[in-house]
Amino acid sequence: MVNPMNVTSALFEAFLKCPTKCYLRSTGQAGGENAYAEWVRAQNDAYRSKTAKRVIEAVADTEGPVDSPAAKDLKTSAWRLAADLHVQAGTIESRIHAVERLPPPGRCKPAQFIPIRFTFFNKLTKDDRLSVAFDALVLSEVLGRDVSLGKIIHGDNHASLKVKIPTLLPKARKISEKISALLASLPFHGERFR
């Protein structure tokens, strides 16, 4: 039996921490997490909300409309920043914290799309970079063109790190394939984890 579950950004992040954790989440057996993990999740959620609002206000005041276009309207809509954007391409999907749309650099050139992640940690890890690379992978599949840059806004000072996607894309793709294989080997368990 083929498992219809998609590789989501949540499963991707869980796999980066521990493949077993990804397996348990995908089958709905994740169970209770420890107090520290719950605290980190609460901190990240609060930081994401506060920082997204801050970025949205800054962009709306200086650069143009902030919108949450449907994935099918990404290329055609005139927007500068989208927050909390759900994108899906085939069996991979992500809820991207924000996507910045830079206007085309010249005539007959496409706009540039930059996935943005927010994390409250001051020090970033390779997993943070791989997570934004996964967002870029899904976004590039939806757009039908390469996404070459990602951004992570993090820490107390809201530092911004530009992430070059092409160097991380092969690893993000390989991890996504491993998760797909894991999901395909599972019996169907009803609702999927997001």
C-alpha cells in the first residue's frame, strides 16, 4: 500500500533532530515531549509571531504591499512580502514563515523569491540552514525555477543571515528522499502530522 503522506517542513525538522522522532511524529506516536522542548517551541512561536509582525510593518511602511497570496498566484501577484505561506509541490510541502519578493532586476527578468525563517536562538546551526533550504526547495518546485537565496532572522538583535541555497540543496533533497522512503514504508495511519 502506498502511503499518501507528504514530507512536511515539520517532519523535515524532526528528521534533522532524530530520524526516530520523525518516524514517531509521522505515525502519531510522538508522545509527550520534555519540558525544555516545549519551552523552546513556545519561545520560537512567540519570536516568530513578534518578528513577522515587525518585518511586515517595516516592509509595508517602506516598500509595498504585504499579502498572503495563494501558491498559484505567487508569480502573478504584485506583493513584496508574504507571511505564513503554505506551499506544496507534489509530495513536499512547507509552511514558510515569510517569503520576500524582490522586483525583477531588469526587463524580461523574473522576480526573485527569498524564503525567510525566524528563530529566537542567537547561534544558528546547520539544521537552521537546511530548514530554510527545504523551504527553498518546495518554493522552487512551486515556482518552476531556482530559488538561490534564503534568509534567517534570529536572536535578540534580530540579526539577518543570508543563506546560499545551491550549496545546501543537494543535502535537503537527499533528506527529503529519506523521509519519503520512511513514509512509504509505513502503513497508512489516517491523519498526517503537519
